[in-house]
Amino acid sequence: MPAQNSFANDLRVTSTRRIAILGIQVPSCVFIAIAAFGPAEYTRPAAALALAIVLVVFCIGLFFARGAVEQALRQGLLFREAEETKQQVEELFAMTDMLQAAEDHEDAGSILLATARRLLPEFGGALYVFNNSRDRLDLAKSWNVSESFHPGSTLLPSNCWALKRGKPHINDISRETLCCMHTIGTTPHIEVPMMARGQVHGLLVLSIDGEDAFERLEQVGRVARALADSMSLALSNIALREKLRTQSLRDPLTGLYNRRYMEDALERYISLAERTGSATSVMMIDLDNFKRLNDEHGHAKGDAVLRDVAAQLVTALRPSDVVARYGGEELIVILPNCGIDDAAIKAEMLRLRIEGLSDAHGVSISASFGIGSVPQTSTNAADVVPMADAALYSAKQAGKNCVVCADKRAGRDDKGAPRLAVTG
């Protein structure tokens, strides 16, 4: 639209110039004819008038020539701006296309870095993304870092005006603008929040030094917003894929692994144990009288107890141990490279920790444990879980709030009924 208006104005000015010159040239031709062919007394005045008109036409021509040069310069500037805009649009389309293949924040940050260096080579930049708990932003990628532009490794949302307002914000100490409380550096910079689907996913920072830094940051605001919009959609898709992946592996209430993941992990651990000759134990846990707790205190209390029990298990065990929700109030723990005797000691420790939650919740909380192990009580993954479940049933029959180990296989120990390993 601005280009069309500029063309119409140029056409109007050019037509006006031609009409003005033509209006002067016609009288000059008349006076020249009189000077050449008219009476002698009119020859000299007509020649003088013709010369004067020619001089006027020459001056007007110079004036209009200068205007034509200025017009050509303006058209050249508009052409260069159009070419730059076209290049920017092409780069942004290519960036959006590449972001569709980004699998994580590292991929997305690398694509942003490459695009920003092509579009804004003189600017430094940084990409911040929210962590899982969304209480801070972590630095995912930075480029063209200098002594005056050094993005920190973390950033708190409460310290950033761009995130508070949900709009781009320029920090320039020399202009005495309202500056954020976090540390990015002394160089003027613009911060653009990345928002998609009504949620902020990250922050884009662009920085440049110089006397005209503020004006240049204002000029690149449109490009910065376009970069942020493309990145925000990519970050949103990455977060959605991560959420779906987590939901497919973990129980939404307790955050523990679900039964499907547990079964796959058990197969892998036992296969590895067979090659190394080590033992893998399985611990079945069932909260005692959990239905009565739900009936008397409500399901909200039951959910809170389950979450706290899960937290106790995770914090007390090794990172290599797998804790999963088997179903309802029943939990299962896979202990790689752990024999049945060591598993019984760990189970007793966990039993005491779970029992210690009673005071915090104001209700009686306890759990029963059943333990099986490969190769000590079972031969493979198919029968170790039933063996541990049978031992758990024996613990329930023995009075609950205790640990029972399954019988060891024939040839490894005397056969008999499941034995009470530790009682509460």
C-alpha cells in the first residue's frame, strides 16, 4: 500500500512538471518566431523575452532535475528495503520449516542462532526457556557474547519486566529507561517474551552497543517479534511432546513410573543381570487399610498420602532403582544388582519411613512388603512378580505392616512356605 501511494505521488509530480515546462516553452517559441520574422521594431524586445524565457526554462529544468534525482534515490531506497524485507521473510519461513523438525530445546536454539546471525549479524542474543517447575528460566543458547553482554545462566520471571507485561521491553541504562532487575549486561538490549496458546514459554534477548543502540533496537523490534513468534510455537510443541511422553511413562498422581514402563524395565534389568551374574529383586508394597482411610477421611487425603509415600520411596532409594505404581494403592520397586537379603533390609527401612508419615497426616499409615528375587526365588521376569505378590499376601495374613520374603528356589535353600523376614 505505501509503495502504491508513492508511485501515485511520483506520477502526479512528473505530470505537473511536464505541464509547467510546456506552458513556458510555448510562449518562448512565439517570441522567437516574432524575433526572426516580425517587424524590425519588435525584433530586439522579442529576442530578449525569448532569451529570458529560455533562462527561466533552464532554471526550472535544473530544479526539476534535482527533484528527479531525489526521487530516484527514494525509489532506490524503497527497492533496497523491499529486498531486505523479502530476504527476512524468506529466512523466517526457512526457520519455521526447520523448527518443525526440532526435538528439544537444543535443536530449537541452534536453529534460532543460525537465523539470527544471518538476519541480525551485528546483534548479540540469548534464548531463555522455562524449566520443568516453571519457577525460573534457564539459558538455552547465546551468541556474540562480549564483556558488556553476558547473559546469566538463570533468570527469575519476577525480575523481568518483559515477562511481567507480556510485551517487548528495551533496557538501556544510558537512556534511563526502566530496567529489569536481572543481570544481562550493560549493553542496551531488547527482551521479547515467547508466548503461544496463552502461555509464556521463553524469552528472546537481542543486544547491540553504540550511541544509536536504542533507535536500532526499536528498528529491529518487528524482526525480533517475528523470531519470538516462530520460536514460541516450536517451544510449545516441544513442551507438548514432552508432556505426552511423560504421561505415557508416569502416573499423573504420584509421578512414579506406570505399570507398562515397569514391565519393560524389569525385562531389561533381568536380561542384564543374567549376563553379569548379579541378582535383581522386586519389592511389592501395599498400603494397609487404604480403603478405610479413603472412606473416613476422603479421597483427597488418600491422594495426599499416596504422593507422600511415593516421595519417601524415591528419596530413600538409589537413582538406578525403579519405583512404579502397580495399581491403586499398590506400588512396586525394582532393585537391580541387589539380592533378597539386602532387599529385605531396604524394605524394613522403607516400612519405617512410611509409618513415620502418620504424625504428619494425623492418621495411621503403614504398608506391607513382599519381596522376590531373580535368581534366588524366581527364574525370570514372568514369575518374580507373582512370587513377590504371594509374599505380600503372606505379609497381609501375618498382621500387616511387615516385610515377607518369598522362598528361595530348591537347591539354594530349603523349600517351605513364605517366611516372615522382618516384622514391624
